[in-house]
Amino acid sequence: MKTFAYNSFTYYFLRLIFFPISLLPYRAIHFLGKGLGTVVYWLAPTKIKKITYNNLALAKTLNLNEKQIKKISKEAFQNLIINSLEYFRLKRSKGKIHHFVKSRNLEAMHKLYEKGQGSICVTGHISNWELCFLESTQKFPATAIGKQIKNPKLYNFILSIREMHKGKIIEMKNAISDGIKSLKNGASFSMVNDQAYTSSSYSYPFFGARAWTSAAPALMAYKANVPIFPVSTRRFKGGKYEFTLSDPIWPDTTKPLKQEVSRIMDLLMKELECKVREEPGQWLWQHKRWKQEGYNYIIHEYKADSLLFVLPEDERIFNWINDGAWVIPQIYTRSFLTFMIPEKFQDKWKLKEHETLTYNSFKDICIRDYRFQMIYDFCNQPKIGKHFLKLGAHTVYSLENLIEKSVGFSQVDLEPSFSSFLPSILCLKEARFKVPVEA
């Protein structure tokens, strides 16, 4: 009962507050959203801002400096607020979406539809990604996958917008099997497919960093033998939008399924990367796009996707860590790992297959890098943690912190071994590790 009352209050409160906005032209909404987005950027929870910074820093091939990361982050929050405000205006635009949304290259899809040939449109969270579905369903029917939110009243309101023309939203459950059937019957199918999907077996080096992605679009295209149209939306000044269908990607059903799915997904991700690069501030950088998981029975508080390990200059402790460091990649089986080691020990370091940085002084350690979500400071220097917490880091653990949580650890003898010490703190008892032959 309390949940129903809360959901109802939230829904009617939002409708009441944003009713005046529904009367404004889109030009004014964009102007207002840009201003409010700037305020939200400065007031947003630190965790959300750091996720945005982490993502932009992990996008290696964008080659962003610190100033650019902050600039695009602010633009991403402005984009998010503009999209949110527009929801309350879209309902009044029924049958008129084409007045402010221009479509490009729809001819190929129209011809397929007239022939009764099914097709799939795949887009990402660029600009207001809802508009391409709303504008195209003014002309012909289409089905899209929608994820239900916890507030039923608010979701029904969103659903009424998405289905206000000839569109139909289906839930994710059974979406693939039902979608394949409808595609074979000549239907048009749409989906947003740029979020992290760590249970997938498919990954792509999105902006140079491994990103796990659902291969559902390619699988459906192959099974139904229909083309995929990559779709992108872009916002312009004056309250205008443009969405574009790129050339269709046809499956080659004479080739093995796994091979074709990988090829099609690579083309889709490459196209998405290209479109995001054109207007990076219009993409949804606030979600964990490079989420990795793959943790070996790790306790929740120690989970992270991008980590920095700072090793000490004390040779005795360095050797203790180095001898057992092989366990770190087995704990964080998918995470992006970076090791900062003293330059004098560079030749001794054993995990050469992972990113390694060297230092001679404290200044060398304190690099301006926003990638790292978690820091393991084995130097026990508080200034290291303070530095990275001002950037993208969410959590810092020093060697002292870990020793305090251990049972029976001897600082004199450095026992147990590091390969036993670290898992005993980070992992559940079920975790199992394989000792390398060279160790």
C-alpha cells in the first residue's frame, strides 16, 4: 500500500511540476534543459560524476585531456536533463514529430516494408533516442523492446508516448523469440543496444577498451534473415533533431552463425563508435558502459572494473607482493588492471602482460588519470589516496587497511604469502586459484 501511494504521489507530482514545460516550444525546453543540466552537473552525487569521468577516461581512442573530460561530462548532464524535460512535451506532439525531427535515408527501409520484408533498427543512447522510433512509426508500424521501471504509473505514461503512433512496445522477456517470429512475418523491430551486458560472450574494443554487449540484434537478423539498420539521432540548435539510418547490414546465412554474429556486431559497434565520436556530449556517459564483472567470489565492497595497484619501494614488501601477484588477475578476472611500480624494480616485475607504469618519486605516482575506480595503495601513503579520490576513484585501500582485516598476519615474517593474504580478505572461501608453473 505504501509503495502504491508513493508511486502515485511521485507520478502526479512530476506531472504537475512539469506541466508548464509541456506548453513550451522545444527551442525553449532545450535552452532550459541546458541551464538546468549545468546546475545538475555541479550538484550531482559524486558517485554519478565519477562514473562519467571513469567512462570518458576509459574511452582511450578519444584521447581526452582532463579539461575535455570535464567539458563533455557537463554536456552529457545537459543532454540527460533535456531528454527528461522533453518527455512531458512529446505527448502534445502526437502526429507532429516530423515538424522538428528530420529523417534521413529511410528509403531502403520503406521499400523493404512495402515488400513485406522485416528489418531491425539498432540505435544507442545518443541525443533523444526515442525520437527516431516516434517519427518513423508515424509512417509505418514497428515494435521495440522496452524495459519496465519500478513505478507502474510513470511507466504507463512513458508507454503511452512510445505507442502514440503505430509503435508497439514489448518487454524484454521472450523479446528475442517473439521478435524473430514477427520479423519473419515482415515486421520492423527496434532496439537500443549500447549498454553493458556482462553475461554476453561477445565483446568489442569500444573506443579501445573491451565492452561486453548483447549480440541479440545480430542473432535475430541471422535467424530471421533480415537486415539491420544502424540508427543515430543528433540534436541541433533551435530545438531541431535529425535521425539517420545507415546502410543496411545483411546477414550471410551461408556462413556459420557464430562467425556472422561476430561480424555483424563488429560493424554495429563500429558505426555507433563513429556516431558518438561526432557528438560525444550527446551520449549517455552516466551508465557503466565498460562494466566487466568476472570476479572470483569477490566480496561486493572490493568489486571494481578499473583498478590501480601502487607497489612500495621497500624491497622486502615489494618481493612479497611480486611473488604472489599472480593471484590478482585471478581475483579480478576481467577487470582493467594497472600496476605502478618503482622503476628500480621494473625488471623484477612478473605481471608484464598487464599495464605497468613506473615511478621514481611521489610526484610520478600522482598522475591525472580518471580511469581508476579503486586504488590499492601498498605504499601506505595517505596522500596517494587523497589524490586519486579527487579524480575518478571511489575507494582506496592501503596495505595497513588490509592487514587490519586479516587474521594471524605476521608483519615480521610477512606470512602468509601474498597470494593467500589478499584472497582471504577480498574473496569468499569458495574462491579457487591456480598457481602458475613459474610461481
